[in-house]
Amino acid sequence: MSETFTLTSNRVSLQPFTEHHLDARIHYQALPEVARYLYRSPLTPEATRESALVNRERRFESPGDRLLFAVVRNVDNILLGEVVATLENPHACQIEIGWIFDPGSAGRGYATEAAKTLLTYLFTAENAHRVFARLDAENDASRRLCERLGMREEAHLIENDRDGDRWGSEYVYAILAREFEPAQAQKECIADSSSGSSMPYPPLKMSVQVHPLPRILSHRPLPSGMRPTAIHQK
């Protein structure tokens, strides 16, 4: 039986993209400020649609497989952005994560809550050993998000890639399963929000709802890899 997973926290849900989400995704994927740290041009409407819907049929089994989720606000079903997990090494349980959010949703803690929900799923349901993120060294918003998630800086690569005529440098952030503490990380997010960096929200609660719909995740014990994409991430 085909299945689709919805990951639900207090304010947001992570779910497969549908036709309902596409206009909002086309909007933010076309913004130059969103594409800036992705080392590619803004997506065309056609590419935005295809990349969102083709992922529904993919499995999380082989290196390079991706789990792409629409991040939707629970109260009104508005699309805020997206998070993604890429299986990097199934044998070593290595997974890369990333995110892209509409700039209009920034400053309210939605990205932190969505990324925390995804991390919780990867470490608990997919048995990830290490989850990492790669981001442009100039992408301060994503760097701060990694730190709020409890990830540590593991590497600073100097001019390791090109974005058109620009040489780009890159940070690698990571966290191990034994280091992941959802409750403590959530307290830190609330503390950050009380200082004015984002709006406060209640402690994280995550549920996994499985529905008999087109498959986007396979239920497998070994996890691994992905690549960040943006509030500003490469």
C-alpha cells in the first residue's frame, strides 16, 4: 500500500506538496534573494511545479533519494516554505538537511520549528546517526538556524564553489543522534524568541500521521543525507 507521512508540530505541518501549494512555491522560488545562496538561478514556474510533484513518488532507500516536505501553517493551511532530507550514505546513516522559506514568513520561528520536526523524525523514525547541513558562508540566517538546532560547525571551506562569477565559501554544520535533545533545543528557541529574534511558541509536540495516499516516504530503518536550500542556504 502506498503511504504519505505528515509530520505535525504545534504550529506547522510537514506534508507532501499538492496542487494547492504550487502558486505560493512558484512565488518564493522565483525570488532572487531566495536563489542567492542556492548557487542556481531562480526556478521557472514549470521547474517549480515539476520538482515539487515528482518527489511524491520517490523512496528513501538509495544515496541521493530526497524527502521533500511542504511546510504549512496549521491554522490556515498557508505554505510557508519547505524542508528536505537527502539520503547521503545509507550504510553510515548520514543524512543532509536543508530548507527554503518565503521571506514573508521570516522572524516568527517557523523555520526552526519545521527543521526541529524534521530532525526529530530522522533521528527517531529513520535511525539517523549524523545529520548535517551545508550553507554559504554569507548565509547568516541559516547559520543561526543551525546553531538553534544544536548543530555544531564542523568545517569552513574556503572558495570551494562558484556562483556565476563569484567564488563561494561554505560552512558544514552537523549533529549526532546522541547529541540531539528536542526538549532542550526547543527551550533555546523560546529563549531566543523572548529576546526579540522571533515570536515565542509552545514546546514542540510531533506526531506522525500515515494516510493511504501517494507515497513520499518509505518506512525504512536506515537514514542518510541531504542538502540545504535556504532561508538562505546553499
